Amino acid sequence: MGAVTGYLYLSALLFSLGVLGVLVGRNTIVILMCVELMLNAVNIAFEALSVHFQTLDGQIAVFFVMSVAAAEVAVGLAIVITLFRNYLSVETHDAVTLRG
Amino acid sequence: MSLAAIIFSILTIISSLGVIGCANPLNSALCLVLTLFFVAAHYAMMGAHFVAAIQVLVYAGAIMVLVIFVIMLLGLERDESSSDFKKPRNVLTAAVIGLFIGMLIVAVQSGVAGAPVDGLADASIVNDGGGHAIGQVLFTRYVLPFEITGMLLLAAIIGAVYIAHEQRKPLAEGRGLKAVRNRE
Amino acid sequence: MEKTLLLVPLFPLVGALLTYVISGKDERHHRMAGWIATFAAVGSFILTFQLWRALSAVEGSVITAHAWTWFEVLPFKVEFAFLFDRLAAVMTLIITGVGSLIHLYAIGYMSHDPERPRFFAYLNLFLFAMLLLVLGDNLLVMFVGWEGVGLCSYLLIGFWHRDMGNAVAGQKAFVVNRIGDAGFLLGMFLLVMMTGSLEFQQLSQQIPYVDPMMIELAAILLFIGAVGKSAQIPLYVWLPDAMAGPTPVSALIHAATMVTAGVYMMARMQVLYSFAPAALSVVLIVGTLTAFVAATIAIVQNDIKKVLAYSTVSQLGYMFMAMGSAAFSNGIFHVVTHAFFKACLFMGAGSVIHGCHHEQDMRKFGGLWRKMPLTFVTYLISTLAIAGFPFTSGFFSKDAILWTVFNVAEDAPAMNHTVVVFGDIPLNLFCWGVGVLTALMTAFYMTRSLMMTFFGKYRGHHEPHESPMVMTIPLMILAALAAGFGFVYGEAFMEYLVGWTRIDMQVGHHALAEHNEVYHTLELFSMGVAILGIVIGVLCYSVCSGIPKALVKHAKGLHNFLVNKWWVDEFYQAVLIRPLSGFSTFLFKSIDRVLIDGILVNGSGMFVEAGGDVLRRLQSGRTSSYAFLMFVSLFLLILLYLVFMPVPI
């Protein structure tokens, strides 16, 4: 199999594992980390295709994804801290007050 | 795909399994750091040394440190109500994810990605591992997204500070985990 | 002149408003109510008189007035316009003239009633509607008036509405009227379909070219409307009940004007009816039967107003007999004379009732000729008129009708009375015979009411007194007209009306011009019948007072049958009203309650509630569930993309 295909498989697998982690996770911070995992999977795909097509656009995309990921983590952790303050827990099943 | 790439891929997958499967959130964080290192290794093997360096510096170095900070700060420990994968909900989710992976594999197979199955070109276009070229492009063609990202970071900083600002009020009666647990 | 014509119906309309507004303010102003209304009516009469003078000045002219275009659905157009020709002139003079007299009378009759303003406002409103009816130049404006008088009739019959019986009577009048109106509407629709217009002048031109079947059908449908409004069989049942209203109402509406609307309609639609011989036969039969049946019931009534009510139905039957013989002006002549003597009779009865402190049962009257001489004289004259005593106006009009019925086969080639009854007798002879018998009965029962009321010994408990001048002056005027109009103006009147259209002439002219032996014989015969009836009545109720009682005893079954009005009301109740009512209740229980309330309204509410209950579970509050749903959607989207939009390699 070609290298690009291999990297795409890897990216797909990592992404799916990230999604699984988000859906199954019970600790909010773990969920946040799985989101990072998904972003990294996407980065791998971008980078592999960028190198394959001999263009820099993919690498720039990687750059920006990383920056945005950083910003997102910062805000996300702030939210986690606030969550912890209100519920004294970051477990997802403890924050169900918006029940219908 | 070279042997090294395959080995590193397997390692990446194993460590990401660790991220989602560890009971202790600190262990999950450390597994994630490991995963990020392996991903950086992939970048390096592809010839994008600059991006690899940035990955380690920013992602593993800054972001994950922040996460670990918060984990330690909140004193999160191994939690009792384990998210064990034997719960029916989780089995269903895993099954759906499995289907998802299958679909993606089929997609890649059928060439939807549009990439002809080919060998990886060498890194010759990215002269010095990419730094020089990236810099050129970044500040000419992509200067607008660059600046906006700057603004985004500013907004994130301000937002994070504001959200996490210490509340003056103590935890009142009727708030907190006990109250929540009692309500149920 | 056009403006004057527009003002004629406008006066009573404004009068109604003013009456209610001005005199309704407080007790002191109530006194003005009657006077305002009467002035409006008299004003209308004066204007009508002027119009009539203008009309007569020019031979063969008509006066028209156009108010506005009502609606236009091309090519069909309806104008709100008025037509004043000879027929309209006659009707309008009667309506405003007799109407004014009755307004004057009502001032006295209702002088103690605290709700006078409302009464006089309604009375004026009625005049307005009636004027619309006769002045309209197309069927639709006439129909507006038609419905308007029905409404006013309802309002006035149920005027003392706190008594449930009166309200029910008013409702009965309105509902029965409505049944007839359905026929009227269908007739109008048919005419529009066939000719594209409802204007009388246009219809007169176009009807000869319409399919004869359609003409017959339209004629019968319009007649159904007349049956309702003019109280013929089978829709007459409301008129006796309508006596629940104040007596001026009975005089105006149920004697002189509203009930003659059907007759007027037929006169207006002469052209239509002269091309519909089968319909005319129906009209003749219905009129004859009605006249007969009503007279039989009137014989045994004890309430003086009920006698007069059935008498009205009977006389209306006569009018339709005339119409059914295509003698349209004879019918109108009888309308005019009937207006005079019947209004006088009703007002006289009202005077008696008023004088005897609202007693209406004739068995409690008696010997009133001494106490109420003016009322007595006027009532006597009018009774003679209605009985057809020689040389009274009633004699002339009734005689003319009987003559045309007798003669119709010869005189009207357009009429094909090939209908025979009882084997060999042609229809018109049969109807003539029944008409003569009814005339006998009419003379008898009217004399009976006269004798029971004014002669003999007073059998009541009150102190009877004569009525004030406001009430007796109209009585005297009308009595004079009832006595003399026929003799003095009869021929001129017939000429006047007959000259109006060509169709009438065939029959009407013969009614007057053919003074041959047959005519004279029949004339003498009618006189004899009238006098015979009167004499029998006088004898039975003064000298040989045993005879009526003996008759009642021997013919108990027949008497019972008549007293119960041929059980018609009960028949309607059992056959029509009860099943309909039951059906309606059934519909209410099943469709209204179960289907609409239960399934549709409550059901849809419950469905939404239940649906909400179910869908509520989606909002579990658990973020992982939400994320899962998002992921599934994403999955499906990618799947769809892959299936439907593969990128070529």
C-alpha cells in the first residue's frame, strides 16, 4: 500500500478512537484530550496529503489547526474549572441539570 | 510505507488506546503526551521537520502541560464509577464507531480521497524541513488567517481568564455535588 | 323626482333612528316616540302622493331612481335602484297611507307601554323594509325588503319578549318565513342562470325566450317564497301565532302590508307567470284550499284576534286565487280593499281589547255597542265589507275575483286549464264553488264575531270604555274607505292598473267589461250568499242562540277537529320538528361532542402532549447522549456524501 494510503488509514483510525473516547468518556478532561486526539489525526492527514501533492497549503492548515487547538484547550480548561467549582466534580454524569 | 512508519503507527494506536482507556486521568494525559510524540515522529519521517518541532513544543510542551496542571489542581483521581466498556451503551457506541471506521476504510480504498496510490515524495520541495517555505507563504498568502488567529488567541486568553475568574461567593447551600446528588 | 323617490323609503329609516335615539333617552321623552314615527310615515305618504301626481301627469311613464351599483360580477350586475310605476304607486300609497294611520292609532294603543321608543322604531323600520320591497327595480332589492319585513315581523311579534310565548311566536314566524325564502332564492338563482339579470324590466323582455320548463320551475320556486310570506298552505301556521304581538302590529303587518308581499311579487312577475300555466294552476289550487281551510278554522275561534288572523289567511287565499287565474290586477284590487277593511277590523278589535282592559276572549265581550259606539260602527262597516255586502269595496273586489275564476278558461288563452277534478268538473269551476262556499263562511264568522262582541249582554268583569280620538280617527277613515272605495273608484282603479301591462288586459278587462247575463247572475248570487251568511250569523247569535250550542253537541268530532286547527301544528311537530330535533341532538352528541370536541380538538391536544412526552426523553441532560446523536448524524452525512457524490479518480 502506498504511504499516503497508510497515513490515511492511520488518520481514520486515530480519529475514530478519538470519537469513541469523547462518546464513552466520563471525565470531562479526558474528553477534552480525546478531542485533541481527533485534531491530531486530522493533522496527520493534512500533512501526508500536503507532502504527497507537493503543496504547502496542507502544512499551513496544520499550523492553524494547532493554534486553534491551543486556544480551544485554554478556554475548555477554564470551563472545566468553572464546572468543577459548581458541581465539585468533572464527571459528565454529575452535570445533568438541563434535563428535559 | 516504511517499516519505521508502521512501527510508529502501531505505537501511536496503542498509546491512543491508553488515552481513552485509562482510569486515572493523569495516566490518560501522559498517554496523550506519548501519542503526540509519536505523531511528531510521523511528521519528521514525512520530512516536515519544522512542523514536528512545533508539534512537540506547542502541543506536547504547552497544551499538555496546561492540561496536567489542571488535573493536578483539581486533584482528580482514579474515579470509582468506571466507564467500563461492558455497559450496553458503550458497546453500542463502539459498534457504531466500528462501522464508522469501516466506512472510512472503504472510502480510502475507493480512492475518494482522490490520491493515487503512490509513494511518498521526498521532502525536496520543503528545503529545510519546511521552515523557510512555510514562513514565506505564511506571511504573504496566508497573512489574513495568521492575523485572525492572533485575534483568536487574544479572545481565548481573555475568555479563559474571565470564565475561570474566582467567584467571590462561596459555594452556597443547594450547590455542589452533594446537593446535586441529593436532588436525584 | 328621482330624489323624491329616494326619500320615500329614507324617511322611515331615518325616522326609526331618530325615534330610538331621541325618545329613548328617558321617561319624559317616551311621549315623543309615536309622534316622530308618525311624522316620518306621513312625510313618506306626502312624498308618495307627489310622485303619484307626477306619474299620472304623463301617460305611460315611470319614475326611476338609482342609488348605487350594488355589485358587479360581469356580466351580472345588480343596482340598488327603485322603480315607480302604477303598480308600485298603488302599493306605496297603501303602505304609507294605511301605515300612517296605524302609526297614529298605535300612539294611543301603546300609550302605557314603557318600551314605546323601541316599538315605534321597529314600526318605522318595517315601513322602510316594506318600501324597499315594493319600490325595488330588481328581485334582489325586493328580496332585501322581503327579508327586512320578515325581520321586523319577528321583532314586533316578540315585542313583549319577556313572555316566552311571544318570543316563540316571533321565532316561529321567522323560521317558517325562511323556509319560503329558500324557494325564493332558488327561483332567483334560476332566473339569473336563464336570463342573466334580475331586473324586472329586463326580465319582462327576456322571459318569453326561456325554456318553458325553466319558466315553470322558476315560477313555482318564487311562489314558494310567496307561500311563506303570505301565509298560504302549508306555511301559514305562523300567522295565527303572530297575534301574540301588539294589535297595531297585527293590523299593519299581518293584514295590510307584509302578507301581501307575496301577492305583489306575483303581480310584478306577471310576465313570468303568464308563461307558466302549470304554476298558475298550482297557485289557484293552493289559494282556494287555503281560503277554505282557514275559514273553517275561523268559525270556531273564540279569541277575536285569532278570528281575524284566520280571516286574513283566508282572504290571502282569495288573492292567490285571482293570481292563479292570471287576473293580476284583481288580486291587487283585493289587496287594497283588504288593507282597508282588515286594518280597520284589527284596529277595531284592538280598540275593544284596549277598552276592556286587555281582554281578548269574545265570550267575555257583549253589548259593547253602547259603550263603544264609534268602534262599533267602524267594525260593523268593515264586517260588511269583508263579508261582501253589496256595494262595499269588499264586495267589488271579491266578486271580481270569483268572476275571473269562473271565467278563466275562456278569457285567458295562455292558460290551459285542462285540469279536472272529481271526474268531470274543470278545475276553475271547482275553485269557484269552493270560493263561494268560503264567502258564505266568511260572512258567517265575521258576523259571529260582531254579534258576540257588540251585542247581547256584557259578559266580562271590566268597565269598558271608548278609545281616545287618536285611535278612533284612523278607524273612521279606514271604515269610510272600506265602504266607499269600491263603489266610487272601483272601476277607475281597475282601469288604472289594467292599463299597466298588456297581459292583464285579457283577463282583467273582461272582468269589468263583460256585463252579460252570466255576469249579472253570478253577481246577484254573490250578493245573496253574503247576505245569507250575515243573516245566519245574526240569528245564531242573537235570537236562536241555541243553534250553535246544538251544532257543537251533535258534531263534536268535527268541532274538535276545527278547534284544533285541523291538527296541522301537531302534525308538523310530530312529522317534521321532532325527527329534525332528534336528528340534530344525535348530530350534536356524536359529531359535535365525540368527533369535533373529542377527537379533533382534545385529541390533537393530547396527541401533541403525548408526543412531547415522548420526545422529551431526548433531552436527557447527559452531554454524551447529545454528542452521540451528533456523531450519528455526521456518520450519516458522510455516508450520503460517499454514496451520492463519488469523486472521479
